[in-house]
Amino acid sequence: MSRLKDQMIEQEANFWNEAMDLIGGCQTFSQFLKEAKNIAPNFIMNSPSSTAELTEELQEGWTEFWQNKNA
């Protein structure tokens, strides 16, 4: 079980790295959200609560990125 958990943690970390790389290339949050969800691992997208949490976290990342870039 530990190996599976480690793989899931690594997969999630890789997703967040890729998602954060997408931000600067997207003109709108909806475009970013669509592209990020396309690369999201299945375990993140497997329930409505996970999808809502993912959207909220992506929104926070988007806002923080653009606030820092425009500061």
C-alpha cells in the first residue's frame, strides 16, 4: 500500500507542477481550468467534491500567479 500511496503523491505533485506551468500561457481562468483538468489525474477528478476542491485550488493559484506577476 505504501508504494501505491507514494505513486499517488508523486502523480499529484507532477500534476501541480504542470498546472502551474500552464498559467502563464492561458489568457483566461476558464481556459486555464479546462487545460488543467485535461491533465488532472483520474483520482483527483473522481468525485464532485474533488472536482470542486480542484477548481478552488486552481482559482487560488491563478489569482496568486497574476497578482505576483502584476505587482
